[in-house]
Amino acid sequence: MSWSLCRNVDEFLHKRHAALLADESMNCLTWATIERANNAGSDQTKYRFLTFGDALASSAHAVVNHSDQHLLLGAMAPPQAKQIVAVLDDQETTIRTMEGPREAATAFADHWSQATGRSHQRQMDQGLYELTSVEMPDAAGGQLVKVAAEHRTVLHALVTGFCDCFPDQPMTPTMIDSRVDRFLREKRAYLWRNSDLTFVSMAAIVRESPNTSSISWVFTPPNHRGQGYAARVVAALSQAQLDAGKKACNLHTDLENDTSNGIYRRIGYTIIGRSFRIRFMEE
């Protein structure tokens, strides 16, 4: 068995659809890439889908986003991850960042650094959580509100505050404006309004698969923290997704942030996977 390149996203789905559907939350990032590739139309060449196996069966996959120079690894054994290095090197692929299950990501990163002479640095130790039933906290008179045009100012402030939490991944004012515009256009961002009618927290749906929704952009300004608002906005949004027909919700966390991990566990999220996000240094 070996790695092979799919001609397009349709061929990739033909080989991997059953596996992706069997474990949607674990493959939420792959589902998102499939959606982006489908939306890219004739520009699908920016995404490269690889599968491991033979003509009859596929047991693993990886995806390269050429625009972002990012590699995404699905579940695989470390030897499989090492084998991808030769395939990408033959295609003269540039990788700036990558993420995947801990052991596979480490195996690829070490082998890629040896092959390219580029050192690497771990950016984040991530936890993947899933929820199928919400343990709803007391709303305390608060309410979940879907963002609309009249919320632009408060949404912009919350998006900016969220971005400020990640100084190693800076977003320019133009990028922040673009994200706010996208949230307003897609109507997948939500605010929590407390009993004083003040907007105090934010969360958003960032990905969907056939039966799951992925939540991110969870942020509460420092002056409103410690009052349970993050738990309420995520719990209410998760319940709304389940009520709308999704079987599960999922989200990624920084495992070094005990506060956020504790919040999600209290409202019903359980950890189902751990991964590394890694950056390769410039030569």
C-alpha cells in the first residue's frame, strides 16, 4: 500500500466518504476542506487530497491547502505520516504549517525537518471535544441572539478582542473587518445578551458536516468574565444546533487553557482526540 494523489474532491469522496461519515467530529476539519474545495469551482487545484491504500481500499488521508501552505493529517500511523514526506517532496510542495493527531504530526514534522532542513515549532496542543447532549446552565435571564446588521459595532469589538488573544497569529484591521462582514453575511455568529440587555459574549458556527456543527470564536471580554457567560453562549448555541437536527457539536481547545476546557466539560463536552499544530521555520 502507498499514498496516491486524488484527481479531484469527487475522487477523494468516493474513496473516503464512508470513513468520514462514520466519525464526523474527528474529521470535522476535512469536511470543512471538502466544502471549500467544492465552493472553489475551477480553482480546486489549490487543494490536494491524498489517500493511503490500494485500488480496493483506503485507510488514511491527508489534505494540502496550497494557498495557505498547510497540511492536514487524518488519523494514521506514524509510518504512514513519514511516507507523505517523499510524496510532497516529489511534488515540490511547500508546507508552512500542519496539524494532525499527536503521534502522526510529530512523525511527519521530524521527518519533514530532516528532509528540508527547516526546523519546526509546536504552536498548540489541541483537544477535540464532542457533545451530543447539553448540560444547560441557568440562563440567569440571558438570551442567545443571532448577529444582525445592527450588531456590527459590538461584534467588531468582540472579534477584535478574540484576535488579540492570539498575538502569534496576528490579524490586520482589514482581516478583522472581513471576518465581521462574513459573520454578518453568513449569520453563523451569535451573541449572549445578559439580564441587563448587555452583549457580553460571543460564539460562532465555523464548520458543518452532514450531522455535526463545529463551534469556535468563543470570547468574553475581561470585564465580563467569571460570570458564566461563555458557558451559557456555547451551551445555548450547541442546543440550538441539536434542535435543528445535528447529532453532535464539536470544538477545538488549547489544552493548556484549563479555564476553557473546564467550561466545555461542565456543559457536556467530552474529549475525543488530541492533536498538534506545528509551524515550520523559514530557511
